[in-house]
Amino acid sequence: MYFFDYFESKIHEADINTIIFLLIKLIFDVLVTYALYSTMSGLIIGSIIFVVSILFAFSDSGEAVYRKKIGKNKFVNNKRLNNLLNKAIYINDVNINYEKIDFYLVNSDKNFMYATSRHSICFTNKFLENSDNEILTQMLRELKHIKDFNTDDVLYVGVGDLYIDIISLVIRVLFAILSLFMKIIDIIINLIYKDKKSNLSKITKISGEKFSFLIKNTWSSLGILLLIKNNRRKEFESDKMVCELGYRNELISLIDKGCYKNNLKILESNMKNQNLRIKKIDNY
């Protein structure tokens, strides 16, 4: 089962940061559930919630939610990309049985392509302006990420916490209800003080949205903080692989074109120091 393969890979790699993040998530899920039930069953239910949230992140639905965070996207059947993907699979490792990988066109003016899961690779129209060898180079990198379970790290940070999503939604709903009461107060104040306009309802609603965003962003930032060092190491390993395969010039060309600036903070944060990256590439 893929779920167990993923955890086995993390233990085998001694991926401490990822394991710490997963433990924090497990403890959080268990504590929240225990606070609700105050019995031992709460601990069991919390553990189940943890597993379910991870399974959701790795599912087709989780992948779809994650792709929406990148931007509006649609499935495409591009013959050129399919042919290059088959070539990349052959070059990368003919013995690796990659599952079916679909391509999704993202509505963005940026120049990027990256795997969002083991089933999908997102790209922009601008990225298609690159040469076949440059596209092949990026595909080789993304296949390595898929093979090494790197895409799953990003998935569970991006969409793998049901409790955070529920808490965030509850806060927005509560503040929305509160804003309705504030609307009544606004009307009363505006009737009494005609020369002043009260915006308590609007302020309350915006505060709820900001607070909800803060909670979700704090969780994502924690994930980025713990995983960024490990993810950067994996990015360097992918760079080294394509250089050893003879695609050094294509990789440098992609970097010069800004092909590693994308729509997600967790991915772009992996490669902020492009000068360090170029230095490492020169040594491969």
C-alpha cells in the first residue's frame, strides 16, 4: 500500500524533519480530539483522523484540491509532452513502474513545470516555449521527486490537515454570524448618529477572514520551516542527477529563464538561493 511505502521511505532515509512534522500533526490531532471527548476513545479517534487526513492528501481528491491552490487548471492531452515523458521515464530508470501521470495546464503567465503528486504534472503555456531538451530536463527532475516521494511531503503540508481546515471554516462561519449582529448595531448607530457611518459588520467579517487565514498560514509556515532544508537537499540531488545525465546546460538555461518561480510558497521557498544552486551545479 502506498501509504506504508511512503512512511517506510521516510524511516529508511532517516528523514528527521518530516518525521517530526508528522509527529506534531499526530499529537495535534489526538489532543484536539481528546479535548472534545475527554476519554481514551478520543485518543483512538484522533489517531484515525491523522491517518484519514494523510490518506486524503494522497488521494485524487487531495491532489485536485492542491492543484486548485496553484491556480485555475485543466487536464490536457499533449502529444509532445506525452512523448517527452515516455523518454524521461526511459532515461530516468526503465525498471521503475511509474503510475499514469496526467498533465494539467495552469492559467498563469509564469514559466514553470512541476509535479504536484505522483499522478500529475502542472505546467504553463509559457513553459512550452522552452526547447524539447529543456522540458525533458525538468521532467527528469520531477520524475525523481515522484520516485523519492518528495511530492507527497508538499501534499500533506498543503492539504493534509482536516482539523486545521475545520477550525478555519468554523472561525469564518462564527465571524460571519457575528457580522450579522453587527449589521443590526450598524443600522442603530447610523440612525442615532446620522453624521457618522458605522462599519462594525464589515470589520467583523474581514477580521474573521484574516484570523482564519492566519491559522492556516501558520500551519503551512511550520511545515515549510521543518521541510525546507530537506526539500532543498532533494532539489540539489535532482540537479546533480540531470547534470550527470548530460543536461547541465539545459538546467542552467531553465534557471536563467526563471522557470523555478511559481504560484506556491512552499515550492518556491525550496530554491530561493539560485546563486548557491548555480555554484553547486558547476561542481557536478
